[in-house]
Amino acid sequence: MKKKMITNFLLLSIFSLSIMGNEDFCKEQAFKYGNAQGHDKVSHSCYDFDLSKALPTAKDENDNIKVMAHSNRVYVINKLNNKKDFITGIYTNLENSIAVTIIKDRNEIAVLQKSGDILIFSSIITGNVAPYRTISVKELHGSSDIVYKNSELVVLNNENKTIFHFNILANSNGREGHKKLDPIKTISIIDKKYVSIEVIDGHLYGVSSNDEKEKVK
């Protein structure tokens, strides 16, 4: 009997290890976060699993706040108090996060989804929370990167070879006449091969696959 119990325990342990720290398990755990169906946590194994990947990451200018995004989960890490918060759960609408940026002076985070949708959250009010604002327009389908610059969200779309500048208050769910969804500016990059964009000293740069940076005019 004792031998059987030990065998069952070992089998259970092996099974648990096999599901911990893989994408399906972590996505399901995050989906149930805060909805009374899960344990209101993202396990250390899932955090380690996400860290093992080259996650989209953004930092504030003082390097005190770091934000990382993967799949349907966003990590907000405050280095000043060593606190780690999560934005995840069914109400967030997070599905497949591919880029993230910090909106300084507003305590907000903008998360770009693979669908092209942009979800804007508070960096202070975390958990299973709905986005403050959502930008969902067809021009953003195929986008791959996002940065914050001078009260604008700047989005790189290599599918239509365009860089879009959007008002920071743009919101597809806003009142009619106040959605502000028309791009403030569009820049054609038809002859460029940028893989990402960066803001350095207030200027926008396109970054190539060999990490060469070119100022975007």
C-alpha cells in the first residue's frame, strides 16, 4: 500500500511538472486569473517560462518600472519596491501580446496585440481589469511594434509599410465624435526594412535586423 502511494505521488509529480511552465497551462492559468475559477496567481513556473523567451519589454526613463508582455499576460515590475504585478484575466481582452510601451506622465501601458489592436491599461490598477481605452482600426492589422512619443502612440506596420501616429486619447469605445481614431500622421516606409522602432532623445528611429538605427523623418 505504501509503495503504491509513493508510486502514485511520483506519477502525480511528474505529471505536474509536465504541465507547469508551458504555454497552454500558463495561458489557461492567466485566463482564470481574478474570475473566481483559478487561484488568482500566475505561478513562478509560468513567470520563469515567460522570462525564458525574448519578451517585448519597456522601461521608464529612470529604469524604475519595467513592463513585459507575452500572450495574455503582462508583468509590471517596480524596482523601487521590488513589487511584481500582473495584468491578465478575461476582462483584459489580452490574447497575443507582441509589443508594449509605457505612457509616461499618465501611469499607463499600451499593449499591441497580434491582431493589431492596442489595449491601454493603468500601470497602477492591475489584475483582471478592462482596458482604459482600445484602438482597433483596420490600418493596424499586421503591426509589429509600438512606442510612446510626445503624447502620441507610434505604431510600426510592416504589412502596409507605414508608421502611424495616433492621439494618446484615441479610443474605439469612446463616444461618437470623440474617438480620435484618425491617425495624426502617417509615414511611408516602402523602401525600409525596419524590424522595430525606438525613441531616443525625443527622436523616432527605425531599427533594422542588424540593429542599425535610422532617424525617421
